[in-house]
Amino acid sequence: MNLSELHILSKRVGIKLKQQSQVLVTAESCTGGGIATAITDASGSSSWFDRAFVTYSNEAKMEMLDVSETTLLEHGAVSEQTVKEMALGALQHSRGTFSISVSGIAGPSGGSDEKPVGTVCFGWANSQGELEIETMHFSGNREEVRLQACWHALEHLEDMLDKTE
């Protein structure tokens, strides 16, 4: 996949969000706003996109999304527990009806035996109370890991939207 394909995917997701009267909000860490950028590259996206929280630091996750300090201390920023709180916090602090959260280790440094470079945790939540969490392991350099993370986040959201039609 490449940026052009990501833009095509984001347009498809945008059409489905609009058709279902849903509004997306993102809470991003390792992708640095890449998902929001892909979504807002589409003309008219203001009708299906509310806002993006780029919460790169732990402090930002706590202040903007209500991620608990205990979660961060016990599980780390790159954890399913953290992205769950990020996804729910994004919905709470926005007008969104669907949220995507992502936190990971894009590299080239920062990895460990337990969480190697390429480890990315995802959360998807909606105002109906659905919540899905997943951890993926991507390969490649920093740019490739981030692109794969953006793709996966939007592709999974598209799958969720297809199920709710």
C-alpha cells in the first residue's frame, strides 16, 4: 500500500460515515495525526470528521483523553488498556460517534523484547457502546510502520461500518 491507496481507502470510509450519519474522531500517538490527515484530505470531510487528538506524550493522553496515570504506569503507553481509554476519551471529549485510537512503536528506536519496534495497539469505539481492541506487529522503517498503522485503522473502521449498515 502507498499514500495514494490510503487516500482511496479514506474516501471510501468517509462515504460510509456520511451515509450512516456517523462522525469520526481520532486519538493518535505514533501516527502523529496521519489518520486524521488521510480523512481530511477528502473534500467535504467536515461532515463526517469532528477532530483529532494527537497525544504523543503520556501527559497529553491524561490531560486530553482522561487516560489514567495508573494505566500508563502499569501497562505503558503502547498497550491495549491505553488505547481503550484513548478511544473512549476521544468520544467523551468530542462530537464524534466513532473513534479510532492508536499507540505504538514506529522505530527505529524505542522497542523492547516485550514490545518490539512495529508493535501498534488500536482501539475502535462508537457511541452505541461497541469497543474493539487489537495489537498488530508491522515491519519496515518508521514511515512504513506508520503508513501500515493508518491503513489498518481505517480498514478496520470500514469493516465495522459495513457491519452496521
